[in-house]
Amino acid sequence: MTWLWMMFFIFLATDLISVLAVKVTYGKKERYNRGMILGVHIPEEAKDEEEIRTLCGNYRRRGNLFQWLNLAAGCAVCFLCFASITMFLLIWCLWFAEYLCGTYYFIIHYHREMYRIKQKKGWIRHNSPAAAPVKVDLRTSAASGKMPVSRGWHLISLALLAAAAVAFFQTDFSPASGEMLLFLLIGAAEALFFFLMHLWIARRANAVYSGDSRINFEANRMLKRAMTAGMAVSSIVSCAVTAFTVYFLARFAWISEALLVVYIAGQMLSAFLLLAMLFYARSKKAALLSSDPKPVPADDDEFWKKGWYSNPHDKRLFVQDRMNDLNYSMNMAHPASKVILTVTALLIASCVLVLLFVTAVFGTAEVEFHLDGENVRIEGAFYSCEFQRSDIESAELIDSLPQERFRRTNGGETEEYAIGHFRGEKTGRCMMFLYTDVSPILEISLKDQIVFVNSRQSAETERWYNELKQM
């Protein structure tokens, strides 16, 4: 399996997970549940009115069409990676932005339409408080410590990372030490994230769904146990695949395509398990609350009428999301929300632009060979190698690279070229400025490394060789 196929499957899985998550989260909001349709409170006797049924039918049909069309488009875009990496990443980023913005607009549009109907029908409660009330069930709060799973499960993740660290330090800094350290740092960051999320979920305030404390306890316990268990299990799986990867590198000092497939598959499994636990908790909680004889009446739609929460009287920055109770939304009237959104948008835009710039440079990379007196300079993309004629120990034309495995340590590699720093099993440290499947190759042996370079035209490579031989 080439790295292009690996990229194809990674992005394809990302598309499937994204659409599945949106579909499961927002796919049934047109049903009357807990006094709401499309995130708006309406009287139960009004749920079958013609105008509401029409709106809900449009939401369901158009929503399904939007999701299926975007899923098909996202999958089709993935095939572009075999034509042009730069074009693929650009179009995929545009598609993903369209999908997220389109989903957001779609949900907000129908939420506002439902709120418009509510206003027109006069279902607004005019005695709504200036600030959304924060409801507390003291009996449920007293039992909060019994809800989440134990934090001790994260010790398994810590043990796996410790074993990986031992394998790393026992290699005496082999050629794969850089990659091992990178995988260790990524694994540690993931474990820390899952642990902090576990703590936050365990300590966050309990929601009040009912006047019955037993139902409140069961609903909150269901959510907290499932979510904290998901964090623990996902952390263990992630750290296990990290430990396996580091151990493999410690033993063989080589990143194979099979190893990358195992690592990526393990990380995806971690994400799938977390999503599965969250969706399970949501469905069980919905089933529990559907039989609630004492639902808590509430109508704070005034603060959600724009499709997001905005209440200047509420000092909280994060509140439970109206359309997805497993998520939290920012209070857009809070001063910090604008700063967070601006910084996040700038970071995302910067990362996308940098990614597109880098891929564009590599996608149009040309190898240049400059010989100026005693000075020799080879350039390609962001990389260059400069040396003196006197540094050359030997130079020869070869038909292909030596029959050994080369590992990229810092550079770019596609089906068309290999540019940057590499390390061979026997050759050791080297630099490549190569168009793949093009011969001959000019091999230049220096005192501290070997440089492999060629041109798209074999005659030009031979000319470079002849110029070097005239030293």
C-alpha cells in the first residue's frame, strides 16, 4: 500500500466519521422530545399542526439530501489525491468548510423558522427571567461522586506510555529515535487530553431534567459513566497503539507502511469507540427521559432565538447545547467568546494556508543544480545542499538507488519525487533531490553524507556528472 492510498483512506474515514457524527447528532431533531422540536419549546398539543409538520418534513428530507450529497462529494474528492496532492488538499478544505458551514446554516435556519412559528402562534412565555435559571437537584448533586468511572483506569495508559519510554531510552538513540520521540509525545498529549476531559466531565454540574430525583440521578449517571468510560477506553487504545509503534521502532529502527497502517487504524478505533460510547449514552438517556412523569418546565428560547445562546445576564461562558446535550456552547454575549472565536478562526485559517502553501511548493518542486567555480549548490522545494568541489570524495552515475530501505527523516516524498533528508539502512544519512522512476541518478559522496540527484531529462543529469568530473 503506497502512502497515497493511506492518505486516501485517512481522508475517506474522516469524511465518513464527520457525516455520521452530524447525522446521528442532528438527524432526529424534528421529533417532539422533552417539549421541544428543532430546539424550540412548543406546547405538546401543537406538535401535529400542519405548519409544524411541514417544517419538520422539510428539515428531514432536505437534511438527508444535504448529508448524502455531501458524503458523495467528500468521497469523490478523495480520489483527487491520485491526480494532484495540491489540488486535492485545496478542494478537500473547501468541501469541508462548505460542509461545516452548510450544516451550521441548515440547523440555524430551521431553528429560527420554528421560533418564528412560535412567535406567530403566541406561544412565547412573557414571564421569562432576565437570566436563564440554573436548576439544581441537591439529592443528585450529593451523589455526584458515584457517577463517573474511576480515574484509576488512566493508570493503564500511563503504564503503557512508561513501557514505551523504557523502550525508547534502551535504544541508545538509534536512527529511529526522532520518530520514536515524536510518537511518544503525541501519545502523551492524547493521554493528557483524555484524562483532563475525564476530570472535567466528572466535575461538571449535573443537569436537572425532571422533578423526580431518581430520574435526574440515573440520567446524569448514565451520561457521566459513559462519557468518562469512553475517555478511559479511548486513552488506553491510543496509548496501546503508541506503545506498540515505539516498541516496533526500538526493535527494527524502521517505519514500514504496515506499521503506519496499524498506528492509523488504532487511532481511528480510539475515536470510533469514544463516539460509540457517546451515542449509546445519548440513546439510553433519551429512553429514560421519555417515560418521565415529572418533566421540568422551562422556556429559555429567548436566549436561543438566533440559533446560538446569547444572554448578557448569564455570567457563564459555556452552557449545555440546545441541539446536542452531549456538547457545550459558548454564551455569545460573553466578552471572552468573541476573543476565543477570533483566535480559533485565525489559527485554523493559518494552518490551512500553511498546509496549502507547503503542498503547493512540493507539488511544483523542481530540482536545480548550480555549479559556480568551486561551489556546488543543489536546490529543491524548501531544501538545499551546498558544498565545495574539494568536499567530493566520489561521483558516479547509477541506474537506481541502492537496494536498501530509505527512511525519510525531514522532507517530502510522493509518487513523483523524493526531496529532503533521508537515512538508508546501509547508506546512512543522505539527501535526495530525485524524480522517482527517472534514471540515471547522480550519486555524490561527501565526507559526511551522500547526495542523490537527477533531472527529468537524463541528458541533463549526465551533463551535471561530466561537469563534476572536470574537477
